[in-house]
Amino acid sequence: TTTVYRDEDADSTYIEDKTVAVLGYGSQGHAHALNLNDSGVDVIVGLREDSSSWPEAESEGLRVETPDVAAAEADIVQMLVPDTIQPAVYEAIADGLEAGDTLQFAHGFNIHYGQIRPPEDVDVTMVAPKSPGHLVRRTYQRGEGVPGLIAVYQDATGDAKEQSLAYAEAIGCTRAGVIETTFQEEVETDLFGEQAVLCGGVTELMKMGYETLVDAGYSPEMAYFECMNEMKLIVDLIYEDGLMGMWNSVSDTAEYGGITRGEYVVDDEYAREGMEQVLEEVQNGEFAREWITENQTNRPSYKQLRAAEEGHEIEDVGGRLRELFAWEEQREEVPADD
Ligand code: NDP
Ligand code: MG
Ligand code: MG
């Protein structure tokens, strides 16, 4: 079984005398920088000169420099700018990586697909909270944490894993639990999951369900509620208590219908083949090549597909209904604490 690392497995001496450059102050960046700082680690935030986040980070008491200056001074450089920007930022900071320094990531894409090639005498590691940045920060402030991953791609010093665990502790992840993976596994499972199931699979399923009802003459409002809005309620049940928790909460009719009819849609031939193809294109690098080329050519397909998604009728109908029913307000009544 997988080892889950907790606070007692992390040795903070591996990070306490180090200086960490956190490059970027977005979702992950602000959370890492503030948590490290609160944990007593020396932090420099790396931002471009015209960054709107610069004054914000300074107002939180953090020191801010341009990425090259921050990285040159630091022992650990944590790359928290968008993945598509990282290769360019790496070019700007590469000279500041000395033997024994650490180049660290929260996602392995650029290392795994060869877009960043660090020198052999630096450690290359990953510390990746499995959560959006605002929760990384908010849970830390409550004395809790979010689960995280660590991985070692290159261990020049012999301390790469210990130091990753110490970093994970300093941002709060070992309070919740940390597991070790590899860059390859993190990247391939992450891309597969978001493409086949989480982002791609779920949105196609909802749109197709909606279209099937509306094409058959049912009202768009009913179709939106049944095929999109209620998704959250079902997923919340699964998140809390697994598949059986969900099946136990819905009616027996829903359970029997779901168990017998779900496979009509996500069938064992076509849908499974589709998933296997998604995985293959992740594994053989075809997806990565396509996405890198998109980014090098100003994203022509991405822009076009995004416009089509924005124009889908379910977005109009959903937008109107979400305004009418004011879910936002209901959500805010739930105490932010749990
Ligand atoms: P964001 O998009 O939130 O990061 C934006 C930050 O990057 C801003 O501070 C921005 O500053 C800075 N930035 C953008 N372009 C440049 C540039 N050219 N030079 C310097 N700084 C720049 O990123 P995320 O936090 O979402 O992602 C960071 C990493 O974390 C990624 O590898 C991602 O895969 C990973 N990750 C993200 C998770 C998430 O929930 N978001 C979860 C787990 C991992 P400016 O003000 O200058 O624009
Ligand atoms: Mg350095
Ligand atoms: Mg992802």
C-alpha cells in the first residue's frame, strides 16, 4: 500500500536555512509564498516588473524581485507561473541555478515532455498540492492542510526527497497527507483525468444529455436542471461517501435506472476505445506536441473551440437560470469553515 507522509515524517531542517524563490503569485504562487513565509522560511517572490501582483505581494510583507534576481539568490526555485509560460521563464532564470540548487514544480508537464531541460547538477522535484491555491492558503491558516504529491525527477544532492517533504510540510500538505509519485505518472494521470473524465468527459456528457432532451421537444430549462445543475449534487455525494454513498441517497428507481442504463451511454466498446485513445496520445506525446504547437502559433484551434463552447445554448439557458435562482447567495450562507 501507498505510504502517506505526515508532519512527523518531514524534517524541517532540510528547508529552514534555505531561501525559496516562488515564481508567480497566482493561484498556487500566493499560497505557497504566504504559507512558507508563515512557516518561517525565507521567501522571495519572482514577478515581471509590470506585474499587477507586485504591490499585492509586498503589501503582505513579502519581498519581490524579478524572476532572474529571485532565482539567482534562492536555493529552491518553485515554478508557479502558467505551464505554457514556464519554458520562457526558465530561460530567464537558468543562469541563476547553481550546483546543488533545486528546481521545483507543481506539475510535471514541461519536464516530462522535455520543454525544460535543467542541468544535471541541480535537484528537480515536484511538490504539488492537490487543490486550488485559495484552499492551500485557507486550510493552512486554519491549522489544516490539503493533500499533496511529491516527486523526484533528478536527485543531484541526495536530499531531494527529504527537502520536498520539508517543503510540503511548510505549505501545510503533510497535515493532510502527502504521497510520492513520479513526474511521468503525475503528468499522464493528470492529463488523462482532465481530458477523459473531469473536464472533457463531464462537459460532453452534460451537453449531449441536454441536446438529446431539447431535440426531443423538452424545455431547455428542464434539460439544464436535469443534465447540468444536478451534477454537483451527485458528485458531492460521491466525494463524501463513494459510489455507494451516492446510490444510497438517490431513489431506488434512480439507482436501478442508473446501473442498467449508464452503460448504454458510456459503453464498453466505443467509450472505452475513446478513453484508450486519449491515454495513448498522452503517453506517446501527441497531445503535448499539439498543445505546444498551438501555443507557439497564437492558439488558433483553442480560440475557435472556446468560442463554440461559449456559444452553446446551455450556457445561455444556464446563465439565466443561475441568476434567477441565486445559488451564490445560498452558498455563502454555508460557513466557510467546513
Ligand atoms: P496562475 O495562472 O494562477 O499564475 C499566474 C501567475 O504567473 C501570476 O502571478 C502572473 O503574474 C505570473 N506570470 C504570468 N506570466 C508571467 C511571466 N511571463 N513572467 C513572470 N510571471 C508570469 O498559475 P497556477 O497557480 O494556476 O499554476 C501554477 C502551476 O501550478 C502550474 O504548473 C500548474 O499546473 C500548477 N498547479 C495548479 C493548480 C491550480 O489549482 N491552479 C493545482 C496544482 C498545480 P502577472 O501578474 O505578471 O501576470
Ligand atoms: Mg541560485
Ligand atoms: Mg491538470
